[in-house]
Amino acid sequence: MVDVSNFVEANGNAAVSIPAMEVAGSPHVPFVPRDANATDSKNAKDVLDLWRQQKQIPAPFIWPHADARPSSILELDVPVVDIGAALHSAAGMARAAAQVAEACASHGFFQVTGHGVDPALAQAALDGAADFFRLPLATKQRARRSPGTVKGYASAHADRFAAKLPWKETLSFIHNHVHEDVGARASSHVVDYFTSALGDDFMHLGEVYQEYCEAMEDASLAIMEVLGVSLGLGRGYYRDFFADGSSIMRCNYYPRCPEPDRTLGTGPHCDPSALTILLQDGEVDGLQVLVDGAWRSVRPKPGELVVNIGDTFMALSNGRYKSCLHRAVVHREKERRSLAYFLAPQEDRVVRPPPSPAPAPRLYPDFTWAELMRFTQRHYRADARTLDAFACWLDLPSCPATPQAQGTV
Ligand SMILES: O=C(O)CCC(=O)C(=O)O
């Protein structure tokens, strides 16, 4: 299976002429000159030291007042959907389908239990992220993410933005689903990524994430069964669509911040993927969702995973299910980790809503995941109107998409 990030690298489209927020070579952070490899590492280290030592955050991390974090916030009322019950009884499926239909028509967020993910594995994946982000910068930089790709280690000093930097570090990699008929779970490509990018010492961490990604794949395909039923398409429709997909796993690390009210850990964005499963770290909250014009928090609960609809599923459901703006805030006293699994189809599968007995006007054109990835990785910073800008770009590559300056890594 072809790796999406390689595809994006290999197809850098110099002919694209929209004003690009995210193209390689955009203005860099003033205090991080990028002109020599030797100084890159030192300057990146300086930036990371700023995380820990400064009383005030550096200017590039400051977000405008409108984006910054309010002092108090209400909790979002999200249903808790029992996926195990849905898979094992008709009554469980009927209840789960009704719950997700209501949540997805409104804001696209819900929590799941009965997902079958071993709590020890989930803890090992969170602990693995803690261990990784504590490593010396030079070690993490071995996996440094290249501009325009999704794979690798990035911190806010990274190359793409000059302002409104996110207060975070990330490690992302691809998880290709493997068909059962071609040797299910024989795959070790996540392990291979860790050892090739970081060295043989990272084999165990790679094994943890290989297993965690497989558990996430199982959980997300089970959720796809519920979504299919909820839209009247049956259990297999979306499960089959995503069964051979190529998903993305991202470990997020949000360091303690001296001025948490003036910055964000992850800026407001909608996920371009189909579905996101988020594991939040213990008791430390941070995820917030914009619903009816107000930010609401989604607090971590033991054993539950947070799920949200992404833009690709919004397109697949012709806008019936919502992909909602969300962000992550940071704390003065507490660091935080989260693990996000972004379910995506095979890169060249055409995304289009199924035929409907009551045809509705198409809201989005046909597209492939590879095209959407190229748009969001090279030309447009994901926000609340990514799909509209993308549709415009697909139709007319010179379309003047004017993205809001948001901040995700
Ligand atoms: O850390 C979180 O709570 C949200 C992370 C997120 O939205 C992302 O990684 O895209």
C-alpha cells in the first residue's frame, strides 16, 4: 500500500496558484533561523527550552483575544455509546444508532465504551508518548517531519507557520489497514517506521503503537457499522469502504505553559479525515468543541474514547453528519498527552455519498483522500470551511481560497 505522506511529497504541485498558508518556505519564526542544519537543532532546542523556562510566552505563540481561552467553560453533553452492545444485540445497535444520529446531526462528537481496547494497551500507548517526548531533542529530531508531509516529529518551531503557533509537540505516523485475507496482523509497518526513523532501540515502542493502531482500526470499523445503520445503509456499507484504509496516528504532547490563557495547544480546526478516535490523558482536560457559537469542553472519562466526525465523513453523508470545529487548551501546572487516530480510506478511493432514494443536491464534489491530504498538507490550514475551499480548489485550481490563520501542527 502506498504511504500517503510519500504520495504528497512525490506530487508537490508547483503549478498550484492559490495563496498558500502552508507551503514549504512560508515565513519562518523570527527566532528560529532555518538556514543551516547545524543551527536548526540548537535553535529548536532554544524554543523548547522556552516552553519550560519563560515567565511569558514568546510572541509567535500568542493567539488573538477572540481565539484565546475563556476563563470558564461549560461541558458538552455527549452521549456515551456502547459499541460492544451495538455489535452483539439488535436492541444495542438500535440504541447506539439513535444516539450517534442525534449527536452527529448536531455536532459530531460522542464517547464510546465497550470498544474492546485493552486498558493496559491504552496506558502503554500514553506512557510511550510520555517517554518519547521526554527524550533529548536530537533523538526526536531523527524522525523530524518534512514540510508537506504528515509523518514524523514536529514541534511548534516547525517550518509551516510564522504566527499563532500551537503550544505542543507531535509525533505522527501512518497505519495501513491490512485485509484479513492477505495475512491479517502480519504487518509490522508501524514497527518498521519506528526502527527506521529512530533506531532499533525503538522497536518496543513501535510494537506498542502497532498494536494500539490495530485496536483503533477495529474500534473505528465497529463505529462505522453503527454509523451505517444510523444512516439506513446497513452495517457493512462504511465498514467495507474503510476496511483497506490508510489511517494516521498522532501522539500530542502539550507542555505546561506560563500563560495558558494567551495561547492554544491545538488551534481551532475540523479534522479532514473521516473519523477521529481520541484517547485523553487521565484527568487532564483540554479538548473543546464549538457548538452553537460557544466553546464546550469534552472531559476525559476513564475507559471512554472520544469520537468525532471529520470532513471526509461529512462529505460521505452529504452534509447530514457534521464535522465540528474543535481545539485543545493548555494548562499552567499540568502537562497533557492525547492520542488521536484519524480513520481514512485508501488514498485513491473516491469519496462520494451513496445513491439515495430521496436524492438531495450534492454539497461536495467527488474527491480522493490523497487529493484532500495534498490540499490540507500543502495549501490550506484545516479550519471550519476546509471542504468548501477544497471543492473550489478542485474545480478551479486558481480559486482564491483565503484560509483563516489557524494553528494545528
Ligand atoms: O488533544 C486534543 O484534545 C485534540 C487533538 C486534536 O484535535 C488533533 O490532534 O487534531
